[in-house]
Amino acid sequence: LIKGLEALKKLPCETLDHHRVPLWVNTGLMADVVRSLERGAEGVGLYRTEIPFLLRDRFPSEEEQRIIYREQLEAFAPHTVTMRTLDVGGDKSLPYFPIDEDNPFLGWRGIRVTLDHPEIFLAQVRAMLKASEGLNNLRIMLPMISSVTELDAAKTLVYRAYHELLEEGHRIEIPPIGVMVEVPSAVYQARELAARADFLSVGSNDLTQYLLAVDRNNARVADLYHAFHPAVLRALQSVVNDGHSQGTSVGICGEMAGDPGAAILLMAMGFDVLSMNATNLPKVKSVIRGITLEQAENLLDEVMLLPDAESVTRTLEKALQDAG
Ligand code: PEP
Ligand code: MG
């Protein structure tokens, strides 16, 4: 197995007809970094910064954050590391920053929290920017954006941090700033968001939950939570098309990108980057290397006509079996 992985790591992720699909990884801990590099990741599509925050008993200082972020950026340089600003609330609450709400997934979450606490946001962005000095492989990504107003407000804060640091004598560049598309309103405003952002990245975990009104962590309704629901697939295709209409790159960093059947569909939809858990990367790469882009596009055409998630799942399973 190790030998197979080693050989696969060196091979490019491309279809039989040489269509390249960058496979990136989702990280949170330094342990993920080692595994990701072993599997040949070409970048980080989602670094969940809340994970180091969760492992503490108080907010890490700007300098503590800088050290943690520098480690991630250095480990992957020259590859890109996409750092998501703090995404707490919903299912993720910090012991030292309790948020108690009846409906946390519709409450104070992600960018909503950090726009209300610009001091938290600014310290984090300053730490990221300082960490990127001399490496320039940072991208900043904003979670739970549901309007253009939030994107504009967050960008203003990033630029403020950037100008402060320039004045303090740091030699840094403004990084690409991107938006997670994980709320239905962002799907319908993908064009406007893409016009103002440097990249979009679909968070299909939350997008599925919000489109289907199914709590992603509730076992009782787990049967209803399906990223292959035709409504989700249509939303994904529409985000790619709208992002590309503005010349903006569109990736995906939800769990579905690590599912081989889903990865084929996502590639055919035109996603520019698939970002996944490192564990799934070799499997996805083998499947993409065994198919042509045309076959994938034909499969997508077929799947987009199906009425429900179950028939999509069956069709993909059959296609994967036929492909061996
Ligand atoms: C998502 O929602 O798909 C996502 C990638 O973010 P998280 O799972 O951290 O909410
Ligand atoms: Mg999310």
C-alpha cells in the first residue's frame, strides 16, 4: 500500500485525456500537514483556523497565532494555503467564548461573530499576514458569507490590517481574498460575490444542510442529508457557472469532494480545485486518472436529469464499477 501511494503521489492528477484537476487538502492540525504532503497534496483549500483555537483555554494572542500559521505556510510553501477566518458558532463553540442559542446553525456563526468582534478578526488577519511575510502563499477565506455587505465589510478589515502592517514596516503582499459559498443566499448571489472576491469555494457540508433544511449532525434526519440531492447538484453547477462568468476561480472544500463518484461530477461541472481530507486524496486521484473528461461530462449530463439522490447514488456506483 505504501509503495502504491508513493508511486501515485508522483503522478499528476489528470484524466486519460490530460485534463488537470488540482487536488488540495483540508487541514487543521500540524498532523494533517504531514499526511497531506505524503499523499501529494498540491495546496490547502481549507485550513480550519478554529481548530488551534479549540485546543486552548483562552484566545491565542496575535503572536501565538502567527507562529501556528507560519508553520502551516512554511510546510506547504510554495503551494497555496487557504486560511479560513475563525468559524465558530453552529456546532463549534470555544469553551472560553460560549454562545448559547436555541438555533445555533441559524444564529451567530462564522463571519457574523467576527464582524461583531473586529478585534478578534483583525488580530487573526494580522497574524496571517505577518506569517506570510516572505512566503506569499497565503489566501484568506471568509466563512458563512450571506451577503455582499458582509464581504465588503470583511475586505475593509483585511485591507486595514494590511495597511497597518505596511506602516509597521512589514514587507507583505495583499493575499487573494475568497468567499465560502455555503449559505443558499450566496448561491443566488454568486455572480456579485465573484465580482468582488478573488475566488469562491463551496462549503458543501453547510450548503447541503441549509438547502435541504437538514441538520448535518442530527442522526434522526441523517437519511435526508444528501449532497447528491438534485437541488444541491443544481446549486453547485450554478455557482461554478456564475463564478466563471466573472473570471473567478471556483473550488469546493466540503466532504463531498473526497468522494470518488462526487469528484467526477464536480470535475465535469468545471470546479477548478477539489479540496478534501488527505485520507481520500489517493482514491480520488486514481478514479480521475482512469476516466476521460468526456466520459465524466456524459455521466454528469445523465445524473443532472435524475429526480432524486438515491438514483444519483446508484448511477454513480454503477459507473465506478464499470470503470473498475
Ligand atoms: C463546509 O461547510 O462544507 C465546510 C467545508 O466547512 P465546515 O465543515 O468547517 O463547516
Ligand atoms: Mg461550513
